[in-house]
Amino acid sequence: MKNIILLITVILTVYLVSCVSKEPVKEEITAVIETPAKVAPPSLALDNNEIKNAETDIAALIEELNKIIASKDFENWKMYLSDDYIKYYSDPEVLKEKTQSPLLIKYKIVLRSLEDYFNYVVVGSRQNVKLDEIKVLDRNRIKAYMIIKGTPVIIYELVRIDNEWKIGKF
């Protein structure tokens, strides 16, 4: 009889200990899973002061770009481009696609280089843009808009590289 009571005591103890030890594990796992879904990483957001500074910086950048584009200064304009932008708009397939624009077809213009793209597309479309609003995508990417006939139109997607804003590919 002593053996049976001892056996039942051991089984109950093992059962109770095993039940108790599983519960905290569930809580820890739940906490780990729920936390990332509720809290966005703080490094992605800009505070109001940073947004105002970005607006000021970008407005000045767009003024500078307008001057560069108006003077048709390709080499200076190129310094404000991201590597992705340069690579994309230097690609012969992309240039071939952009050449299919009705206006370029009308004037029989064929784009063969980034410089052609600058002279025949950028100069005509970007030299007098003005910044009306920005949309912060993350700490290092902002879309700049100009309002045309009540509709926001993207004029630039800017990327911050080495703490400087550059024209990115959009």
C-alpha cells in the first residue's frame, strides 16, 4: 500500500510540475510574437522637426536643381543622382522604352544615353518645378510633389545617401 501511495504521489507531482513549467513558456512566446507587430522600429519614422528640416532641405535642393536644369548643366546635374538612377536611365532597354514617348517620336528624337535623357526629357519637364508637398516614405526616402490642377504629381523621389539627398529612381 505504501508503494501505491508513493507511486500516486510521484505521478501527481510530475504531472503538476510539468503543467506549471509549460505555462510561462507560452507567455514568453506570445510576448515575443506580439511585440514586433505592435511597435514599429523607431528608425523608420521622422519626427515633426526632422520633417520640417527635410522640407527645407528638399525645397533648397529643388531650387538648385531647377537652376542646373535650366542652364542645361548635365555634369552638375549628374552629381545629384543616385547610382540606381544613373544605372536605370543609362540602360539601353529603358532608353528605348522612353524613346517611345509621343513627343519624342513626333520630333524623331532617339535617346541613346543618360545625357540624351537629360537634354530631351529632364530639361523640358523639370526645369520649373516647385515643391508643394512631400511624403515621407522612411528616414532615407521622400517623394516630392507639385500640385498641378489640383492633383499632386511626383516630381522627384529622393533618397538620402551619406546624409545627402539624391534623385532616386521611381
